[in-house]
Amino acid sequence: MFEMTQVTKAYRTDLLETHALREFSLKVGKGEFVAVTGPSGSGKTTFLNVAGLLETFDSGSYRLDDVDVSKLDDDARSRVRNHKIGFIFQSFNLIPDLNVFDNVDVPLRYRRMPAGERRERINSALDLVGLSSRMKHLPSQLSGGQQQRVAIARALAGDPALLLADEPTGNLDSLMARQVMDLLEQINGMGATIVMVTHDPELARRAHRNVQVIDGQITDYKPYEAHSASVTVLHPPAADATYG
Amino acid sequence: MFAYDLRLALDSMKRHPGLSALMVLAIALGIAVCTVTFTIYHAMATNPIPDKSSQLYAVTLDTWSAERPYDDDKPDLPPQLLTYRDATYLYGAKAAPRSVVMYKSGALLLPERNGVKPFNAQLRVTSHEFFPMFDVPFQYGQGWDAAADAGPQPVVVLNHETNAKVFGGENSVGRTLKLGKIEYRVVGVLQPWAPSPKFFDLNNGSFEDPEDAYIPYGWGKALEMPVYGNTNCWKPESGDTYQDFLNSECIWLQFWAELPTIADRDRYQAFIDNYARSQKAAGRMPRKLNNVLYDVGQWLDRNDVVQKDNRVLIGIALLFLGVCLVNVVGLLLAKFLNAAPLTGLRRALGASRRDIIRQHMTEVLLIGLTGGVLGILLAVGGLAGIRAIYGSDFTRGSYERLTEIDPVVVLVTLALSLLAGAIAGLYPSWRIGRTAPAVYLKTQ
Amino acid sequence: MDIKPILSSLRRSPTGAILVALQIALALAIVVNSLFIIVQRMEQISRDPGIDVANTFFVGFQASSERFQGEVTMREDLQILRSLPGVQAATVVNAVPLSGGGSATSVYTEQNEKGRRGDMNYFQVDEQGLETFGAKLVEGRNFDATIVTMPPKNSSTSPSGILITRDVARDLFPDGSALGKTVYTGTNQPVTILGIIDHMHGSWPGWDKVGNVALFPVITDETYARYMVRARPGQRDAMMKLAEEALGKVDNGRVILRVRSLEYVAASTYAKDRAMALYLTVVVALLLGISALGIFGLAAFNVSTRTKQIGTRRAVGARRTDILQYFLAENWLITTVGVVLGCVLALVLGYWLSTAFELPRLKLYYLVFGVVGLWLVSLAAAFRPARRASMVSPAIATRTV
């Protein structure tokens, strides 16, 4: 799916230079579910930003779907994000002025998709996360778990090859967290590649593979083996929560 | 509590200095434009003689042509001036406790003092009642009497500036002065006196300075003194002599009556109407009976002393302030709503809805007041600018007088700025006060 | 660019947008009407007076002793003025054009005030009057010195021949040439029209018949009269000094009171219109400035409070231009609502001004200027905030604080 080789990224201020990623190399195959763990400040988020093309990096190479994305300009990177990548954020990042339907619609709009197809995709994405009945609700009218599921629907609606999740359950209680994890596993089961950043070893264990980042480097890098990803859905997807 | 509100307001203004400055600027500009406009308007609309304005009446008779009204734009109004023969009759009849007949003229003034160039002195040729009727203040000496008008006697009253120019400001009563061909004896010197508007004679500009000197009415006829105001005639007048001019239907004299009570006024109205009827019987005054007594306020209205332009500007200035207020409301609302989570926190910590509204209104009024003070400073600058561009040079002092900032206007302006602030802040404060604490405490 | 998402976002929190639109509407109403008044006043001021204003000045004088002998003395003075090297022409005159003071009379095409009436603002001048004013004769001839008279004081005798402007000629003889025709004064004295002046303004620029002017071959008997002097181009100021000196050297029973340029007189006459135009220009400028600042401030503030949202949009695939477009389109939408509302307000305000103050009715094409102007101002004001929005990094989305 993607391959990072010797990626280095530093943040500079006037006084000091902080290396967020140091010669960071990671290869993720199609259909994998990888958990990236590590203490805070280790560079997990920077890795995710680089992987999601939210940020550029200083040196090294990054190939996504066999395309070298390090040389792309801003517009092309936007296109790649729009077509290939889905994001799930810790704080959901729904747009408060827009209702559930319109929120899921946002990335599709930028893909200039015709209205009929957009509606179809939004409906099926919301179906998948079990929120078809809340289409007209505003984010502020939903519980945290429901908001995160809207965010997942938004990430899925574009049919991305790569799903990047940043502490997706960080703002949720354990029951809702489990529901969200179930959903992610279900999506992975449907063929999506998922890279999840988390500091929770419990959650990390549910991934196929764990990668630990410390000081901007991978400490226990296990190269990907082509057919090791056997998909098991450990928990059936939960029905819509009764609260919210 | 107020001190606390004030501190919160200052903190909040400091948190977004650009936004706060923008709001202060918007209010300041709105207030400045209004202040400049109001100042000029106020100066124009001021009652120049408040104590007697309802006892002094400009006397008008409709002596105009049968075919067309005096003023096509105001066909129902009689002309403002009188003919010589009507003025002479009204003055002679003594039907009012006091009346005055007068006009503006001029003559060459030849000062004896070295270094003072001869100049064309503006003169008021007037009967002696002028000074007591219009409460004219004397510095030295006094006016003259009926005998001086009838004589006419060569006496003159100088205004303050002329006395300063010609006699160096000393008590010149008893000294002589040559005006045109006649040598006059100074009997009085006025204190600085310039009623604004110059209500008693609006012919040469409503905000002109009064004349340089005053001479008895009788000299007008004796010397055939020229008319410096308007002379209007509606029918061709034949004849080549000054007497022909005096007998004509041309109008050029101002006539005022002092009528202390309503009864006096009604009696005088009946008197002039009777006179007009007798003239109609004699074949004069072909228009329908239309003789009007105007008190000072009505007189200023009738003569459009407050120019249309200035009324238009008042409207535009208020609309401008409106734009500034809408501007401020928008900015306040955005700012307050942005700080809503903090407000929610305060509510959660026990602030009542009224506390929140008061807190925000304090900030708004602070902005309003700062804007108001800045606005007055801008207005003072603006008025100075107008004075500089349109100095007294052009128009005998009128812009000087019109652009003096008035304490009343300042007070009105400050009140206006607070009111403006209050209006601008009411909705945003209410809106933010209304929000339930929980909404903003939940996530984000 | 699809505006539906913008609309649904605006629908959710419309107050700010409504306020901006309202502000634009009010501003448009004021700008359009002020502009209209400004242009009118400037047109008034910049009309061609048909007079050589730049090179002309006048000398006010007054008789001061018995030695003053009317026409003789004035001819003497004129001789002095005309002999100055930089003087093109000079005349004695009863009133100063464009000054606000002057005399008017009417003539009729038939006796006893019958037929067509011609109102005219007349100037009593001698044979050099026409050249002094710099007015152009299109028909007939100028009068010569022989018919210039000085009637006795207070006389109502009219001159036998006069020059009139085309405006007067049109009032009297709309269908044919006025040249050589006889008209009658109110006292039935016949007057021949000797020549037609192309165009010239009289004493009262505010009068709707300001172009109705006549020149009378008469030496004025006003006690306070003026010599009007036209200098050769560029020599006015020098001649003003020289004239005062030369006349001052001769003591013939009159004093020189004041020497002023016609330019100064015209400027003071138009001071009120100029003041109104200047004042409104300042108001319009301030208004556009404050509106632009207001729009800018609100837009900038909105952008700064929406950075997270912008970052999210960027993260899910919006390009920089998409963000830029989003904010500009939002601004355009609000502005458009504002200008549409503003057009209505402008018409209402214009109607009110025309009925309450008898000002001319607002011309509709001024709306176009106002609309385009405010659109541009609004766009310019929103551009920087929108650009800043487009620069928001997509990585903002993963920031948790």
C-alpha cells in the first residue's frame, strides 16, 4: 500500500530544531490493519501527518500506491488525500454548521461528483455506521460516539484505499470506544487498509501488526509478510447505541 | 462588581486588539461625522435672541402682482420686504409698542487715524428703536432718539470692531467720523455683538456679521443712500427721480414690530389687515389679503435659514452612523460568540444571565465611550479643517461661527455614543446571555 | 463552484451574514445618493462660464469727494488701466459676474408686456465690455463708444441697443434669429438687439437662467462700482498690483477699495457647493473605508475561528483554491444580497431626497456604479482573509488543542 523509506522531518524554530521523524521507514501492505503506538511526543502524529500528506517531510522517500508522492505539489497532494485517503480524527472534526449528511458530503464535493452518486455513497456510508436515521441532525445533537461514527462515514464515503485514524477513541468512553473499534475492524474486513495511531496498548492489540515509535524512529519494525493478514472479525458490529 | 466587569472588559478588548480598535474606530467615525454635521446644523438653527424671540415680529404685506406670486416656489407666502410708502405708514401709525424700519446700505469711511485705509463701511440705516428692540449691548454711550431720525441728525453708532479699527478701541463717544460726504458724531459704541443667524436682516446671507455702523433712518432719504440688500419690483416703474423710487411698488425695507402679548399681536394683525384693505380700495395690493406676522423662529423657517443641504447632510450623517453601528454589532456578535465557551464556563461557575449581560454590556459601553471621545477629537479636527478650507475670508465670518464646537453638541454626542454603543451591544449581549451553559461546555 | 454547502452553512448561523449584508445595503444607499449629489455639484462648478475667469480681475472704487465727475473720471481711470502693458481690455461695470450680486430685468417682444418674455441679468459696460468678459459674439456686432451713455441717476431710461446671449434670444425668438429685432421694456421703450453672444454666465450661478445675460452700453451710476480688467494670459497677478499702484497715484476724487480676481469671486460663490461635494466625498470615502474594514474584520475573525474546520476540509481533499473560492463565494453571496437590498434602499433614499428637498431625482445608472463599486470593495476586503484561510495547513486537523 505504501512504503516510507528513511523519512526525516524536523520542526524548526528560531532556537532549536526538533526531529519528529528520524530516518523513519515503514511498509504497509494492502488490507493491513496497523497500529502505531508510542509515548506522546514520540512522533506518532507527525508520522500520520506525513502518511496522510498533511505535511511534507525533509528527506527520504514515500511511495503511496506505487507513486512517489514526495514530489507532488499542493494541489496534487489535495487530490491524493481526496481520492485515496480517509481520515478519522481524535476530536472528530465535524463541521458544526453542517448536518450529518452535509458533513459526509464534504470530501465528495471536492471530488466534483454528480449529486446522485454522492447521495448514494453518503447513504451507504451512513448505513454502514448505523446512522441513516440521523442524517438531518447537527453534530451538536449527537453523542461523542455517534459523532465519531459520522466522521468514519465521512472517511469511508470516498472509498479510500487507506484509512488513517488518529487516536480515534481518545475522546470516547470505553463502551463507545469498543463500538468504534468494531466498526474499524469491519471496514478492514471489507478490504480497506487501516493505519491507526494510538497510545492505548489494549486497542493496539486488536490490529494485525503493532509498530512502536520512540523518538521519531521505529523500535520493533516487523516487515510485512504478504499473506499474514488473515482477517478475523472479533466482535460483530454493534447496533446503534441507545443513547445520544 | 463594576470594577470586575471593567477588568473583564479590558481583558477582552486586549485579547483581540485589532477587532476592538476596529469597533472603536467605527463608532468614532460615525460620531465624528454626526458631530460635524450637528455642529453646523445647530449653529444654523440656534435661536439668536431667545428672550424675545416670541415678542419680535417681522411684518410682511402682500403687495405683489396680481398675475404671479412673489415666489413661484412658495406661492402662498408674501414677500419679506416692504415698500417705502407702506413702511412709512406702518411706522408712523405707532400701532405697536415699538417698531423699527431699516435697511442695509454703505458709504465710504475715511478714518482720520494714520495707517488705516479708507473702506466701504457697511451701514444700517435704521430708526432708533433698533437698539432697545433687539437688546443690542452698548460698551460706550447709547443710541439716538426719534428727533435724530427725523432731523436727521449726524450721529452714528459704531460696532466694536469698527471702533477698534478707527479709534483704536478707546471711548470715541463725542468724536467725529466722515462717512461719505457727511461728518457724523459718535454717540455710541457697541460691545462685540453678532447674533447668529442675523435674523433681523437675512438678505445678504444668514450668517453675516452685523453692519460696521448705524445711522439714523432719515439719512436714507436725505442722502438717497443705496440699498445693499435686495430691491425687487414687480411692475415697470417710470420716473427718473429718487422720489419716484420711493413712491414705487418696489420693496426693499425691513420692518419689525415688538408685540409683547398675543393680544398685542392679534391687534396688530387686525391693524395691518385694515390698512391693506384700505389700500385695496385705493387700487393697490391686487392679491388676496395675505399679511403675515412672523416671530423670530417662524421668520428663520420662512427664510430657509437652515439650508436644505444641511438637512440632507443630517440624514446622511445619521445613516452613516447606522452603517457604523451595524458594523459594530456584527463584530461584537462574532467576538462574543467566539468567547461563548468561556461564558458557558462562567455560567457553570455561578454567573447569572444578568451577570453575563452586564459583563458584556460593560465592554460594549466602554467601546462606545472610547469611540465617542475619539469621535469628538476627530470632529474638532474636521471642523478645524473646514474652517481652514473655507476661512472667514470668503464669507464675512460665517464659517467661523458655524464651525465652533458647542458644549451642548459635545454632551449630545457623548450621550449618542453611549446610546449607539448600547444599541449595538444589546443584541449580542442578550444573545450571549441567553445561551445555556451546557451547550458550550460540551466538547471543543 | 457549488453554493449549496455555503447556503446551508449560512442558514445555520445567519446573523453575521445578515449584518454584513445590511451594512453593505446601507452603504450602497448612501454612496449612490452622495455620488449623485457630488457629481451634480461638480457639474455645476465646472460648467463653462463663457468668461475668461482666469485672467480677469476687478477694482472696486467709490467716490470720496466732489472732484469725482462720474463718466469723465471713470474714463480717465479706464485710460490708465488700458495703457498698462499686460492689460487686454477694461470696462466699468455695475456688478461682477458669478459674484451673487447683480441686476435683472425683462423685455418683451410686444408692447405692454405682451408677447414672449425674456428675463435677463444685465451688465452695464462700455464698448470694451464684451472683450473684457472674453465672451464670444456669434451674430451682429459689438456696440461702439458712441452709443455708450451715462443716464442721470435713478433714471429708468433704457439703452437703445443691447447684446444678449443665445439663451435670451431663444426665449424671445424661439423660431428665428433675434438679431436686429426690436423688443420692449416694461415701460414700452424699444430696444434693438445688436448682437448675440454665444454663451455667458451672469451673477447668480444658482439661478436656472444663469445663461440669460445681456450687456447694456451704459456707464453705471452705482455708488460702489467696479472696473473690470482682463489681463493678457498669465499676467493677471502682476496687473492687479500694477493697476492698484497706477490708480492710487492719481487723486481724482475716488478711492480704490479692493482689487480681487474673478477666480476668487467664483470660488467663494461656489464655496457652498464645493463644501457639500467635499463633505460628501469624505463621507463616501470614510464609508467605503469603514465598510471594507468591517467586512475585512469579520471575515478575518471568522477565518481565525474556523481554522480547524478549514484544516479538516483541506485534510479531506480541498485544494487551496477550493478554500479561497469557498470564502470568496460566501462573501460574494452576502454582498450580492446586500447590494440588491441596497438598490431598493438607494431608490427609497433618492425618492425621499427628491421629494423632501426638491433635489433632482436619482439617475438609475448611478446604481450600477454603486453596485460595482461595493462589489469590488467587498471582494477586496474579503480577499486577504480568504487567502489566509487557504494557507491554513491541513495538519491543523490532527492537532487536538
